Amino acid sequence: MISITPTTGIKNSTIFSFVISPTAEDAFVNWGDGTFDYASSVTHTYSSIGLYNVYGGSCSETSAFSLSVYDGNFFTDKISVQRNAVSSIVSCPFSFTINLSSSKAKSTVILYASGSQSTPYSNDRNFWSHLNPEWEFRYNNEPISQIEIIGSPVYSGNNILGYTANSSIEFLDDMPGNPLLFFTVLKTEGDVPINSRVYSAFSHSICAVAPDKLFITADGVNPLNEIQWADKNIPYIISVGSSVNSCTNILHYLSGYITGINFAADCVGLQSNQFQYNVATVNLKDSSCFPTGGYILSSFYYPSSALPPITITNNLDSCNDNYDKLEFYKTRYTPQGVILSASGTFSYNGISYNLNGVSDKFDILAFENRHAFYRKGEDYNVYEILKTALPFDIGAYPNFNSYLSAVAGEGDSLGIAYDKIDNFTKDHADIDLCTYDSLINKAEMFNSEIDDFGLQMPEELKRIFNFSTIPLQKLIGTRCVCNTNFTNCNGCAGKNICTICNFDKRSNLGSQITLTDYITAGETILYKESGGELYNFYVVQSQNSNVYQLKNLSAEPFYSNGLNNYCFFKWEKTPQNNPVQSVVNYKDSRNMLNPSLSTNEDWYADNGVIEEMFNYILTKNLLN
């Protein structure tokens, strides 16, 4: 007898049994799905639904059977999307959970919003793309148009019934409205997409927020840079938004116009004739019907001619006739704490709003290296060398002097080359002053490995890079604190040279104290014998009171010798403050670096000397 049980069943689950009795040595079974068995008692399961013609037996007898296989409790492709609200705020991300059941382990869901007042997010971005109203789906904060979901298998015993999966995504829209959101499972035949009936769709309300603030930024998101350059257009964006809505500063659905723009500064005021700017109305579309969104792009221009002039000072005083020792200080007062403020009238749904706002503060600098400095040796030029080499005073021959100056050129760049000669020993012997190239050469000499990052920088960047590696105290030097020169200043030039800084010291000898002048206990004064040259310190002691007239001073040696035999003076404690051992040459008249910038914070902090020098060089070359 030949039998098969059951005759109907479920794919991947029902076990069909084929039995030949009595057993046959030449048994065979054709299951109708391309599968064969060769035994008298065998079992089989089907992975696909359908009607199957099964036959089998032995050489002496065969039988045929018809089997029906269906889906039963196995999963089919279904999608549902879960949300906890039916609306969200303009530009604010709103989360959805996609629930998916499928016969496949991996499925792709296509995402789309129909009927939105915004345009779909485009991967082809430019600098201002974020200002245009767009809708987008996001996963892990990245814009997506579809998402691939990996499912987890569901078992019945050892049989896989199908796969379930879920994934959370976000949707945001820059315009109010009621877009219809579609979530569609991708279907293909081979590699060709076909129409899919597996989808979920529903309307989602995008609610507007009442505007209450103007925002003035560099690009609609980032604040204006703390440093701006004169003679260059300074662009800025005026956008309208809500201080309550933290998702965006821009409410794209507004229309209106700017009623006024003001520029104010804390330090040097900006006059109306010192800048120019372009203003457009805030509308949804421009003249070409391009959706610009609720913002305007403007700019203003501040010319260097409107900046205050540079103030040049030096350390010359009545006691310092060594003009080659002068230091030059150049100071340019810049418009500081500049603020842009704007006001405007805007409407939405027939309601009018009068709004105003301000930008972050910024400074306007001349487009120059305001920290330009030179080191010793860089101030040499051909004119000076020729003038020094001549056997006569060229100043006595003004015509020849003018001719030589014109031919040799007082502003030539010989110093850039001469610097390398004048400072050769220091640059190669002092590890702190070595250039990066010198360090690499030294490392090779000692067979020591050093990382060569292949830095190929322009010469002006390399110069700043090399100087920035010098320890600050060596770069800008220290200041001499000598304050004990008490020679009368009349004709003192060339005398009392400080052994530390090699400068003629300014007098620290104060005004003379007469017998009727008052002195105070604890005060340090100076005295010398009449006709003598040696000054001595004396700390005033308390006598009958802490403050008394000099004629009442009764201490030795004044008491025994008599006060009339001494001259008394105030002591000026202010140190000489002359530079000692600096790489920076403060006596170079071209120098722009202010000696007061002397701390690590001044040089290496954000917007410090080093950063501003790099900023200027990079900006100059990018703009040019």
C-alpha cells in the first residue's frame, strides 16, 4: 500500500509523510517541487504555497497524490506607523515609529511627504541652502529619503514564521500645512522596482508659531564673527523667528519688510556716511518666484579711510638721547563692540507683528596685519648700508642723498635676507630659536627620528609658524627693572648705562625735599652730602608722630652732622622697563606689535596675537 498524510498543510510548518508498505528496495518519491527521496518512509515540508502533484512507489507499483500548501499563520508584508500626536511645530523634528512585518529579513521603506508647502531636502547643497524652506525625514540626525530595516525572526518551534522590525525616524517641515506622509515598502522583480501596495499614509499637521523676535546672524545660524575687516563686504542675515521655538530661528511663512537698520559701536562711533548696505524685503519668493524663505541677505561696507588714524609713540624722554634705542609703539583705535540692530513689520494670517533684534558684538579692524613685527636684522636695507659705508656725511649733500635713496630704495626687502645672515648663529645654535627646517636637520645629524609632516607652507605662513614656536619670554623679551639711577639728568646722556639692558637709565631721582616739607614713616627717601655724588637710601622712622616736617628729623647721621649738610630727594620707584634680550625688534619703525601684549593669554588664546596673524594671512590670500 502507498499512502501520504496529510493532503493539505502550511508552508514551512506542515510535515507531509510518504509511506510504502511493505517496504521496497527500489522506492522513490517525487515531491513536485524539484525534490526527490529514495526510501519507503520519508517526510517533507514545502517553503512555498501552491498545489503540488506528488507521485512515488517502486518499480512494481506507483501512486499519485495532489497536495495543497497555503500560507496559514506565516507573516506577509505589512506596515503600520505609530505616532503619539497628530501635529508638530514648524521646523521641529517629530518622531514616528515604523512597525513592519515581512517574509523577508531585510526590507526598504521609501519616505515621502506630499502636499507640503516646502521643497524636498536636496543633497546638492550650497552655502545658503539651509535658509530655503524644506521638508525632510531624518535618521540619526541625518537626512534620508528611504531606510533599510533589518527584521528579527519569529519562530514556531523550529520553523520561522517571518520577520518583524521597527525603527524610529523624524520628520520636520519649515512651512505650516497638512502634508500627507507616505511610508511605502519597496518591491522589486529582479532589480526592477514594481508598484507596491504595502504602505501607510496619513495627514500630519504642521503648526505655525507666532513670531516674536528678529535674529541677525552671519548665515541664518551662526553669529557674526568677532572680528570683521574694513574694506570688505560684511554679509549678514536678518531672519524672523520665535524665541520660544528652539528648533529654528527662521519662520519661513512670514512676509514683511525692514523698517530700519542701525549700526552702533561702544568705542568709535559709525557715521551714516561711513558704510553702505543693501536691504530687501522679507518675502516667501523673490522676483523670479524662487522660494527665498523668511529672511533677507544684506551686507555693509566700512572703509579703512573711516578708521581712526594710527597713533605712534616712543620711549623718548629728556634723559634718553640714544635715538637708536627708541621703541616704537603703534596703536590704531578700532570700532569695538559694534552691534547691528534692525526693526521690521511682518504679517501672518492677517496679523501684523512689529519686531526688533540685535546681532552679537564684533570689532572692525583695518585689513592689515595689526601685529606685524620684525626681528633684529630685518630692518637693514641697501640704502642704510651704502650710507654707512660712505667716507663722508651724506646728510651734507641733500641732492646726492635723495638720489641714493631713490636708487637704493629705503623700503627694499634686503632685511628679509640679511636677517638670515645676522641671526645665523642663534638660529642654528639655540634650540629654542631654530626653525622647523633646522630642527629636522639637527635630528638627521644625530640619527634621531622626528616627524616630518610634509609641511609646505608659503613663506609668510612659515615665518609666523617658526616665530610661534619660540618661547614667549625669548620672543618678546623681558623688561629691565633698574630704578636706582640718581644722577641729575642735565647732560646725563652716555652716563650710568644699565649693565642689564644697555640703556641710559631715566632718572629715578625725584624732587628735592626741603626742611619744611613733610615726610612719612615707612617712606623711602634719598640723601647725599652737600657737594657729594653718592646717593643713599633712608627709610623714614616714626618719631613723635608718623608724619612730621623734615627739619624735625633727629636720626643719625643727620642729628650729629646737621640737616643743612645734606640734600634730600623723593625716590621715583618706577622701573626703567627697557627691553632685554627680545627677538622682536621694537625699535623698527615698521613694527606694529604693542609691547603690552606680553602674556601667554595675549599670544596664544582664542583671538590672540598668533591666531589673528594667521587669520589675516589666510583671509588675505583667500580673498585675493
